[in-house]
Amino acid sequence: MTSNFTFLTGASHPEELVVRAAELGLAALAITDRNSVAGVVRAWTALKVLREEAQAAVRSTRQVDPSSRQELSPATPCAVAPPVTLPRLIAGARIVLTDCPVEWLALPIDRAGWSGLTQLLTLGRRRAPKGQCALGLDDLLARGAGLVLIALPPADTAAALAPLTRVQRRFPGQVFTGAAPRYDGSDQTWFDACAALALAASAPMVAVGDVLMHRAARRPLADVLTCLREGVTIDTIGTRALPNAERRLKGAPDMARLFRRHPAALRRTLEIAARCAFDLGELSYQYPDEVENGEPPQARLERLTREGLDRRCPDGIPERYHALARKELALVGELGYAPYFLTVHDIVAFARSRAILCQGRGSAANSIICWALGITDVSPEMIGMVFERFISRHRGEPPDIDVDFEHERREEVIQWIYARYGRERAGLCATVIHFRTRAAIREVGKVMGLSADVTAALSGQIWGSSNAGPDPARLREIGLNPDDRRLARTVALIAEIIGFPRHLSQHVGGFVITRDRLDALCPIENAAMEGRTVIEWDKDDIDALGILKVDVLSLGMLSCLRKAFALLAGTGGPTLTLASVPQEDGATYRMLSRADAVGVFQVESRAQMNFLPRMKPATFYDLVIEVAIVRPGPIQGGMVKPYIRRRQGLEAPEPFGPALAAVTAKTLGVPLFQEQAMQIAVVGAGYTAEEADQLRRSLASFRRMGTIGAHHARFVGGMEANGYPREVAEACFAQIEGFADYGFPESHAAAFAMLTYVSAWLKCHHPAIFACALLNSQPMGFYAPAQIVRDLREHGVEVRPVCVNHSGWDNSLERRGDGRLALRLGFRQIRGFRAEEAEWIVAARGNGYPDPESLWLRAGTRAPTLERLAEADAFAGMGLTRRDALWAVRAIRAPAPLPLFADPLDGEGGAEPAVELPPMHLGEEVVEDYVALRLTLRAHPMELLRPGIAGLIPAADLATAPPQRVSVCGLVITRQRPGTASGVIFLTLEDETGTANVVVWRAVYARFRRAVIGGRLLRVTGRLEREGIVVHLIAETIEDLSPRLSALGHPLDTVVGLTRPEADDAPRPARVPPRARHPREQAKRLFPSRDFH
């Protein structure tokens, strides 16, 4: 049967096929996707869950999206009782060859057969571009041993005789002729033809379901998928549509009726199923030995750990550290995980040998081994290390070490891994790209014949990343009739396709490394990115099979910090590393307490900035809490308000007794971390460490499976047995249950908090250096370069414009006469500029360029590049205005200088008569800056527009204004609706004096929805609320003044106020090019900005 991992063909998830097969009482099912085994692990996992929960009702497949694994609805039991006998899963593939009309179902008999199949698929996929497979019949003949091969003949069975005979002679007893119903009235005739072919080729006939869907109700979706695959609409699908819904999964009675004249073909399916004994659980994964110079892995790990502790503790190793190390090393040795630690150690050592900044994060920070090896920098003094959170004897699964590397240099690490282990032993995990709401609207809408503006309007209703589908209540609002039959069917199909896999991509950095051949475990294919190869399974698949993964992740802040350290050393400052930055700096904490955190790692979001003044961090552990508490888990668990009230001394901590007080002492009696939940279970309820880890895992799966209830009686009973009142036990369990799978590990928060502190220290003491490094590391972070530059200037640092005689590709620092540093914008800030062009300009600069023509002659800069420089006002240092520079550039006619005519006295530039161009006014200059640079150093647009908008208060005055009804106006720089905010929307408006925080309640949003979603310049009127230095404007009325930006006097004013996705998750409908009917609009198209009049 074909699952939806035969992309745009199968109409059911593998899990749905398994559950339906169980309901029908089938003895076995074979998942055979086209040249792929990408979906078989999901089917295997679903079958495993059914076995484990055979005593309970089969859970609804609608509770979790099977592809994206995100929650769709609460867990609800199916009406079908659990079957007594569950089907066996046969993991196979449908092999489609390039030189053979016959398609082949390849079913492995044993482990060797599975390896042959995966190596066959690897061969075909490595030969072809991403997503394709190039296999010939000779390849199948060379690698078909250990496989049952079922031939699916074409309509002309005569064409199948020769290849079928050839394969049957090569693999006698393994080859069969498949007969799949056509469901067009000719089934019996077709079966007879297949029987004749089977007789002629001596390949017995076997019944094949050729299933596309688990239920008949998926037929409309199957036709939509066909349209997407073929590039047609539902009105022109013609005979490519399914004639009926018969290609669904059928029970034994239906199949017996179909094959009533060929009962042996049906019985043979059971014989083949019995032969195919291979199970995915047999896959024995062997991690590389990591033996070096004959030293066993465990001995090498113990030696490196001792050496690391000596290095970390030059004044002597505390006994507690020794005890932690002994405990961890004993468990690592028992479970055989030493090679894994050594692999990660070697990867980190390579990165540091190349001066690539890196840091481990996640649960690995719970390990003193990782700290000793230099994988993490979180010491045992920073957090209470709970090693069972990282590795558990009970869990029976490998640890997971995540290491972040500089995002600009991570590729060096990835290629080193490929070179060290070979592509046959190392590969990246896959990531399933599935249909989300906007993509589903776009694709299904096109198939169903909806116009581009209708699909754009539907997409415009979706806020952020959503799996909810279009809201029928909003259809009338955008001028659509929800009662229209076609529109209603389209909306239903959109909801149905959401969560379907679209294609495979590469994981952000999860590497699978094996001792033996990786392609004997899973197929490997080429990635879209050159030089990378990926396996067909994603991280959840390999976790289900117990396969180790090394996460080689990227982090933009590490690139920023490395560049900042280099700039600091290059400008006469100290040479620093992450570990040597001065700790517990009071000025840094005071800066954060003022919410002065633009660009600071993890605390620059709107929510974090609002929390910082209330938190008032004063120690490193305060930052650990800061990073962890503004998360969905603590917010949904109701932990934020109690913590902050206790932090401010407004209420006393409630630690539930002295024994638990030690567990939550650092978080004032409020459990914020997964490690605390585990320790509460151990101390309060009498759990063992392994049982506590099982509780954590139940927390992690609670939203998906509803499994935490099984721990309730055990937990409450355990606390009562230890002398706690039942109400205390219930309250304690409710707090743990509250944050469920959103709980944040303390170790992960500590690893991130280190980067928070270092980035904040740099911003506090070296703002110019930090901002320069931040700009040179873009794209990254929350804010656009315009906001970073504005923040830097507010800190009193001079920012100088792009200049052909002073700028390089990167932004740079220049020493002023008073000894302070100024920031010089680099060519990288110019839209569409390339680093190669900047390098040529710098290399040929010498003592400077006197005019644009000299730049063209000496650096060979192309005319389009000269225009970009002129548009960015980069010739201002020569005394040329933007218009004068453009005029001079356009006098250069040739694409490149020719030596024969490169005479500066009579060159190719020609002699232009002197002209006096009309000057551009300030509004035009500002818009031109946004067009070319996406920022301006001249004037904020609100400075120019404010005189024409009455009744406004500057954003900077909100902090001192009395609590009253006020109006502010500014450009929208952030626009967010967090999932934990119950529909409340948070806006940040920027004017020439600063920023204003706006809260939009749901009722107000409903009234002013269009303005909130699409406005670039908003006027908001409402009442002020102040808590300490945190000021919010509670919106009452919102007006979109974006059209006022045209008063700047430039036809391209639409570029002003554009936000970036990281800071703005509002719906963004697809842009449909507007029609230019009015002469003024036609002039904007023909002469966008360079009209010189």
C-alpha cells in the first residue's frame, strides 16, 4: 500500500493505515512507497503503540498530527474496540526503474534483505538530484538478494514478460506476479491476463491491494493530490481522477470477493507475509568505536575527564566533583556510551582548533563529563546537575548532546564530519516538510479554481504558523460566501491536507554516525544544498529505533560573539573567551534591569523586555530563571505571577515542607524546570531516579497521549505515605502537570543564560563593538538593522554612512579624535550588493577615489553596482549628492573599461555638460535610504510627519506622562500574538524619540483587525498603564496611517515600515501585483524614483 510519503500520491498517513488495518483484522500490511522507506518507521511506531495499549481503546488519530507531530485535538478514544490480534508490518518499497515498464514491490525477507534494499535505494538516490531516484534493471538484479519481488505489470502485459523472466531466473522462488484490481469493470479480465503472464514467466500470481487511502472518504483529497502532482485543476483532471473510492484498505471478505476466481493468489499473500520475517526492531545500530592509539573508549573517556577536571579546577578538584564524575563514568561504562561522548569531544576539539566558537546546550549541561570535556561551560556550581535527566538506565535510549556552532562557520564542522567518517557512515537526519495552513490554502485553492486574490485573502486570515485552517467565521468579512458549495468543499479539503508531508528536507544539524555502513541501515540521498547528504528518516524516527544522533546546530549569537571578541582585541582591548568574560558585573545587571536589551541573546523579545524590570536580575542564576520563565510552560502552568510576587516580596514562598524547600529554594517554591519536577518526585513522592525520569517523559507526551494521569495515584499516594497532606500532594502534582511538555530543562536555560550574560556584558561595556558584530552577523536575532542602529545612536555612539572611500564589506569601527569609537556602515548594508564587489573596491582603493569614474576604471566596478552605490549615497564623501552621483554614474556607458580607451583625459565616460539637478528634499532622501539600505541616518519618518498629525504624545514622554488617555503614532517594528496570551496582540511602535509598547485586547483587535494586521504606520489611542519602569498603552482605537507615508514625497514609500518575520508574525497575504490604471500609478511603474526633475 502507498502512504502519503509517496508525496502527492498517497492519501493517508502511515499511522492511519496501521490503525485501519487493525480495525479490519488484517494479518499483515506492507507499506511500499515509491523508491522510499521514509514512512515505514511511523507505521512501525504506531503498531508498537497499539501493542502497548491493547488493553485500552484505540486512540483517535486526530489527537496528534502524524506528520508534524503537533497537537490537533484532545485525545479521544475511537468507537472501535481494540483488536485481539494486531497486523504484522512488512516494511518495503515500490521500486520504479528508468529502463523497465514493470514496477516492483520489494519486501525484505530478513536483515540482509533490508540492507540490500536500503543500499539499492541509496544507489539510485545518490545518482540523482534531491527527491529523485535513478535505478535500472541491472541494479535490481545486482542487489535483489534477500527480497521478495512482486512485479506490477503495465497494461500491455507482453512488455512485462522479458524483464519478469529475467528477474525470476536471477532470483528463483523470490519473484511473483502482482495482480492489483483496476476497479473499472475489467478486473476479472485483468486478473486472467496477469495469471497468463505469471504462468509464462514462472512467477506465481499474488493479490495486491494497491491501496492509496485508509478510508473511502479520502477520495476527494486523493484527486486534489493528483492535481497538485500533475499541475492541473480539478476541472481539467479528466481521466486522471480516481473513478471511485475502491482504492481504500479492504478487509478479507472484500478481497475474497474480488479474487474469487483466483483464491490461490489471495492465499499466497499470507505465505509471503510469513516469509518476510524482518522487523524494524531488528536494526542493530553500532556506534563508531572511537578507539585512538589502541586506547579503549571508556579508558580514553576517563582519562580526558580527569584531565578536563584538572584544567577546569587549577586550585584542586572538590570531592563533590569527583563523586559526580565517578557516578557518571560508571553509568556511561555500563551502558556503553563512551564512544558517543568521544565523538562529540572530537567535533568540539576540531571546532576550537579552527577558532570556531561553540557551546553545548540542552540536557547535556547536566553532565560533569560534558563540562570536563569542554562540551559545555555550565559548571556544577551554576546548577544542580541531575544526570538522570541526561542519561537514564531505565529509559533505555541514547543521550542527546546538542552543540551550537557559529552559524557562519558550521559548514566547516559538517564537512569535517563527512571527511572523518565518510558519507557511507555519516548523514544528516531528514526533516519532513508538511502542509501548513497557508501552503494548503495556496495549493488547494489553486486546484479548486480559486483566484489568486481569493487565496491571498484566505491566507491573510492566518496569524503566524498555524495548523487550524481557514476560519469559516471570517469568510464573510473578506467578501466570500461560506455557503458556496465549492468554497465549502475547498475549506474542508484544506483542513484535511494540513499535516500531510510535502517533501523531505534536511534537519538543522542532526547527524547519524555509524561504525558499519549507514546505507545498510537507511537510504541516503543528496540534499538540495551542495556537499550534503541526508538519510530518509527524521529525528523522531531514529529516536524510535534507538539510533544515536549528534546535533551539530548553528547559532547566530556565537558568530556575533566571536566577531565581537576579535573587534575588542583589535581595538586595543583584552583577548576574551566565553569563559573569561568578567562575571557577576553589576553594571551589566543594572542595564538588563532597565530592559536595555536590544540585541541581547534570548532577552530581546517584547515579553522578555517587559519581564526584566520586574525580575531585576542581579546574579547569573537570575538570568537562568529569566530565560526559562518567559515560556509557554510556566505561563500556562500559572507559575509566573506567583514567582514574581515572591521575587518582589509581596508574598512568602510555599515550598510544601522543609524537604521540598531545598528543591525549589532557588525558584522561591515554584517549580520551573523539568529537573525540579524529577527531584520533587524523588524527595516528596518516593520515586527512584529512573521512575522520576519516566514521569518527565510522561510530562513530555502528556499533550499528545494523555499519559500523565497514570502517575497521579502513584505520586499523590507517595507524598501521603511520606507524611504530606493530600491537598499539598494534589497542589504539588497540579504544578508539575501544569507545564507538561513545555517545561524547560534547567541545564538548557543555564547554557543559554551564559550567552545572555556575555552578550549583555559586551553591550554594556562595548556598545559600538557589540552592535558592529551584531550587524556583521545578520541575518539573526529579533530586530532589523534599522532598530540596532537606532539603539546604538541612543547610547551615544556615532554611526557613519556607507562611503566608497572608507567602507569595507563588513561594518567597521573607526577611532574618533576624542578616542571613542564610531561605527562605519559597510557595503553589506546595501540591498543587493555582493561581497566580491566590495573586495574589488577595497583592493583598488589606494588613497581613495576622487570620482565615480575612477572607481569604475580602477576597480572595474560594473555600472549596476555603481548605481547601487549612488542610490545608497555612498559617493557623498566626494561631495556628490545622491542625484549628482546617479547622473555621473549614468554617464559611464560601457559595461567595463577597455585599456585602449581608459585615458582619464578622454575616456569612455565621455564629457558631460554641467547641469544643475533639482535637490531632493529630506522626505525623498529618507525613503531612498530605506530603499537602498533599509535604514536611515537622516531623520525618522515620524519627525517629518508629526506636524501634520495633531494630538500625539512622543513615545519618550510615555514614561513620565500621567495615567490618562493618550495617542501615539509610529512605525510598527514588532507585532506578535503569543499562543499563551489568549488572543492578545502586542505591538511595538517606533517614532523619532523611542518606542511604545501597545497591548491590543481581543475585542479591540476584532474591531480594528485590518489595521492591526497590515498597518505600517499606526496611530493608537488608549490608556496608559505603568508598573515600575514598564509602560503599556492599552489600545482603545487604532488607525492605520500608512497612506500618510506618501507625504514623504517618494513613490516607493511602501518600503518604509516593513517588518521582518522574526518580529512580526501577523498574516501576510501573497502579494498580487496591483493594476496601474491612473496615470500617477503608471508613472510610478515607469519611473520609480530616478526621474531627475
